[in-house]
Amino acid sequence: MDTTDLLLAIAHHLLVFSLAGIIGAEFVLVRGGLGRRRSSALSASTATTASSPR
């Protein structure tokens, strides 16, 4: 039971922080606050995060 609670808490926090990051990135991109240089850095960091092993 304790292991299940721990796994659910970890999954919950990962999902919440991922969602917050996605919404924040979308807000910045839609607002137009990123230049070409920053958006390429954002794409590189997103690609690195998406391809990291779990």
C-alpha cells in the first residue's frame, strides 16, 4: 500500500510540473516573447527532455 501511494505521488508531481512547463512555454510562444535564438534553445531542451530514458 505504501509503495502504491509513493508511485502515485511521484506520477502526480511529474504530471503537474510537466503540465505547468508546457503551459508556460505555450504562453511565451503564443505571446511572441521569444526570438529565434531563444526558441531554438527551447526546442533543443524539449528534445533532450523528451528523449531522456525513464
